Amino acid sequence: MPSDLLKQIGDIEIDQLGQRIRLTVETERTAVALELTSATLHKLITDLTQIAHSAAGRRTAGRAVALDTQAPAYFSDIPVSEIGVGMGEQRDLFLVLRLLDFDLSYKLETAHLRSIATSFQEMVKALDADERTAH
């Protein structure tokens, strides 16, 4: 089967209320126009994230690779308006990233929550130290 790799997502239009999104997915050989509701876009992002998780599982034989939070790690420049931890109906923990009113949530183990808390504390200390030396 010949390759038909993704080239770009373009022609993005968002209606005035932010409820409908139109975009074109272009590959090397074709283009597909899509119209999504906000809820469908959320499901698409969740599905793509699950695919990325499955692919990572194959690359790593299901073992987590240590997180690298130092440059030159790739970081998205999408601003997060809030971060929180939520608890689901079955008492599962979730990291919630809010993008204005659009939430992305990811399941956490208790150990992950502790690790995040430590990471946040370490970053705050580093930022405080930078601020003190800047003055």
C-alpha cells in the first residue's frame, strides 16, 4: 500500500459562537474537508491521544520513558487557563487542563499526583530563585 502521509491541517474556520469548526486535512494525495462540533472535536482529540498512547506502547513495550522537562524537549505553546485534579465517579484521579472552556483530562495514578506536586514545588523554587537574582 503506497504511503499517504499527512501534510497539513488547513483552511480552518470557526463559527462566531465557537461551536462549529471546519478544516481541511491534506495528505500527499488527497484532501478531506471536515466539519466538527466542539464535542466532536473533543472526541477526535481524545481518540488521537489514545492512538498516540497505543503507538508509544508499541515503541516502548508498554514501559514509561522518563519525562524530560528540560530544553530542547518539545513543548506546545498553547496557553492553559487552569490546571486541576479531578476525581471521577469511580474515584479515579484526572489531571485536567482547561483551555478557556475546553477541558482535556488524563487519568492519573496517585504516584503521578505526588510526582506532579513535587515537580510544581521544584519549579516554583527555581522561579523564585531566578526572581531574587534578577532584582
